Amino acid sequence: MTREEYLKQLKNNLFSLTNDEQQEALQYYSDYFEEAGDDEKVINELGSPEDLAKTIIEKCANALVGTKKTSKEETNENNGTSDIFSDSLYYEFDSSSVKSLVLNFGAAEIVMISGCKYCVETRGILRNDLNCYLNNDGVLTVNNSKKLNINFWSHERKSRVVPRILITVPDNAALDKLKIAIGAGDFRTKNVKLSYKVGNLDVGAGSLLLNELIGGKMNLRCGMGSLEYTGIITGIVNIDCGMGSVKLKLKGNESEYSYDAKVGLGDFRFNNEKKSGVCKVIDNIRKENHFSVNCGMGSVNIEIK
């Protein structure tokens, strides 16, 4: 493996970090290669790009801890644990107790990855701005709905930390309900295999990217942002799209799906069929797997293969 290949694979495994953190890490190890002058020796020393990435992510998650108080308090309320640090929080939950996920975010970078248990890690978010708990019904809720103030992106802002949340779910997790709402932030999954019976996805002006999910009946809403979903959806799917973009790339048999659509000034596509402008389309034979689409000025694209 060459230096370039190693750094490229390293970058691909730092997906859960912010862009600034990725660039900082890549620059550091690029300089490390340069100073050592022996690429093979450095690669043997650092180990695989995947293992190095895990170490970097762990360090980033705890980077702010050292600047806070050294004492910790543990809380077992609702089967979760966290420390007292306001800028770097960690919660862990008993996987066997989690039946549903309810995720609601205002403005942050959120990444969901696969692991061995349910964990929530944050950076740049005050404890008072985050609700994270597991209730008696097995519903794990993570809520960070506080809006950023108007000076968040200002050059005069002292802290350059972008609010970030890393959510870990067990491999092949099976949920009764999955609910994700994102305001102006960015939410995406990486290497997550997750199934659910009922889903609800809501995007305001942000971005939601979900890969390889398997679900049942679903409600999708997209305002001005973008929503992309790959995987499987069965049952009744209600889609409301205002000025945003909804893209579904599904595995299945097209003949097993039906749809009806109301289209304003936007575009609606179902595989090779396209409807634009002011129109109303109704499929006469309603099947068990059915899309009911309301599209205003945005676009809805459904592809089934």
C-alpha cells in the first residue's frame, strides 16, 4: 500500500468527524510520513487505516475533556450514563432495552455508525441543550432542538467547534419505530444495518442521508432541504415535499408498488415515469406497497430495482 492509498483510506474512515477535524488529522499524518521518509515503516507502525481512524475519532470525542473539571459523576437514570462535561458528553444504553429511536435535532452535524451497543457522543453541545434518555417503554430519545444564535458562523465567535453528535447503534438493530427530525443540520449514516416497522422522517432546511435501511410503513416530509434514502420500504408511504428534494433508491419489484401523486410546480418521477407542472396522477390499482405523494415546488424521485 502506498502513502497516498493509506491516507485516502484513512480519510474514508474519518467520516464521522467534522471537515476541520478530518483535515487536521490528515495533515498531521501526511507530515508524519514526510518527516519519517520511510512509508513502509510508518504504515507498519501506525497499523491499518481503519484502526488508526478509530483512535483518532476516540481522541476527538474526548478532546475537550482535559480542559474541564477532572471529577466525574455517573448517573444511572433511565439506564444511561454521562459525565458532567458540558462540551463533551457521552451516553451509553443497554441494547436489549431499546425498542424505538426518536431523534430530533436543530442544527448540528450528526453521524450514525454501526457498533456493538447504543451510544451517543457529542462535542460542542452544552448538557442543558441536549436531552438523551431511555424511557420505560424502550424509547431512546435524543433531542437537540435548540437553534444556533445568529452569531454562530461569525468570525468574531471565539469557539470554532461545530456542534457534532455521533450515534452508535448495534449491528442489525431491529426497531419498532424510527423517527428522525432534522432542522438546519446534516444527518447521515455510515455502514449501518438497521430495520424498523414504522418510520417517520422530517427534514426542514437540512440534509438527511440514510443508507441500507429496511423499513415498513413510512411518513416522509421535506421542506426546503434534501432527503435521500437507499434500502427497502414496504407498506404505505406518505411523502410531502415542499421546495426540497426527496430521492428514494429502493430494492424491490416495481410491479409490487403503486402510487398516487399531486404535483404543483415541481417534478415527480417513478422509475421511468415523469410528471411535471400542475397535475394530479392517481394509480387505479392500489397495492399493499403504495406511495402517496404531495409535491409542491420541489422534486420527488422514486427508483425501484
